Amino acid sequence: MRGYWFLSWIILFLMFCGAVNALPVLAQTSARAAETEEVKLKTKDGVKLAATFFPSKLGQEAVPIVMLHDDQESRAVFNSLARALQNPEGQELQSHAVLTVDLRGHGESTTQVGRNGKIRRLEADRLRSADYQNMVLFDMEAVRKFLRQKNDAGQLNLNKLCLLGSGMGANVATAYAAYDWDIPPLARTKQGQDVKALILASPKRSFGGLSIMRALKQPGVRQRLSVLLVYGAQDSSASKDTKNIHKLLSKYHKMPPRDQRREKQDLFIFSMPTSLKGTRLLTDPNFAMLPKLDIFLDARLSQQDFEWSKRLP
């Protein structure tokens, strides 16, 4: 298995060495970054979610990326990464449309108004199992509604949706992907199966009742999504959980022949020599994950023929 991880690193380097050399480190975000849009999303159960939208220059060709933070964090941890993906410095790289979200109980998303008008204060360290389930059912539903509006306005292609999550966010992302792929298609319009890729940092086997292994039983998620996994090798818990997730997915994502890997390899795992976990693995420039994310997003989403379509309300 160690050979497989090492081979994945080598493949990425050889295929894109020229592009990687031109890429900035995460700390060097573009001075040309477009304006951001601060938004408030209201869930069906009355939670006011704070989010930041980083629009792309590509319009309806843009890949949308939703970034979901870890427990006890907020959307602010992804600001630099979001800007780097929104407006990359390399001319050969695509601009992406990024949405960062404060999940309920975190950041600025701490107020829930009940049907009777009663206000509940949501605190990250006091969330119940039902609250984590509602991150999937209600928070992500509000996120999708916002993205659907941007899709119909020609600002992104919802059919190329990527979910990026760290720790708790990785579990929310995977659980929502299973929900999304369970939605039956309609004859007149597309209403589900929009998630096409997952980027998971330090995913947990289970968090707050959200089981990744249960989500991976959904055939579309385990077989049809492109997945990038990253974990700290010196974190025994994250190492064990991520390896188990990779082992399961490997049954459905065979390594293609060498001359087809650029186009067809859709499962990657990266082990970092650190005890750090989650968001830090994606945002700390010392781990140089930005070039790998750019490569993954370009090959598995930007260059794929996932057709844009207008959605009905």
C-alpha cells in the first residue's frame, strides 16, 4: 500500500511538473483576486448560516467548491485557500467559484429561530447528534439552494460540484454526497447527483453520528466520485481511519494503465509527515497541498464533460 501512495506522488509530479513549478505557494495569493460576497443562508429549521462566496471569472464553466471546516473552527480558516483557488496566478490554471460556510454552531452561525419564535443559541461544544445530522439535511440544503441560484445566473456549473472538508467537515461532505446521489433524477430537470469530487482531510470513521463508511455504501459515492484523501502520518487515529476509507474505495477505483493515468486516475491519498490534522494539512504552505489540489481539480472536474444545465426553482 505504501508503494501505491508513493506512486501517486510520482505520477502527479511527472504529469504536471511544468505546471507545478509555476504555481504559487498558499501564502502567495493573487493580488488580482475578485471581490467576495458575504451572504446569509437560512435553513428550513431556522438557522442563519454565514457564508462567503468567491466568484469565478469563468461563468457557467466554473467548478464550484464548497469548503467545510473542522469542529471548533469557522469558514475563516479557508480564506487564503479559497482566494488561491478563485484566482490562481498560473495562466494555465482555471478559476474556481468557492463557497466557505460556517456550519451550525460555529463561527457566525450560532442562532436558530424556532417556529414559535423561540431563539436557541447554538454552541459548537454543546451540539447534539441531531445537530450534526441537520448539518447534512438542512445546512447543506441551504448551500445547494444558493449554488443553484448562482448556477442559473450563469456563475458556475453545479454539475461539477466539489466538496472539500476537514475533520468534521469531511464527514459532513461525504454524508451529503450520499444524500445527493440518493436523489432520483427527474425527466425534465436535474435535481441531484451534482457532487462529482471529494477532498477529505483527516476524515473520521464517524463523527457526531455521521458515519463515512455508511455514506460510502451509496454506490454512486463509492464508485463514481473522484476522491483525494490527505492525513498526518503521525496522527494514529487519522492514519487508521483514512487508510480504511482508502482501502474500501480502492476496490472500486482501479489504477489505470500508465498511459491513461492523467485522464482516468480518480483516487489519490497523501500521507504528510506530521501529527497535525484537518485544515492545517490543506492550508499550511509547508505541506504544499495547493499544487496537488489544482491538479486534481483540473483533471477530475475542469477537464471533464459534465454538462451545465439550468435548474428549475
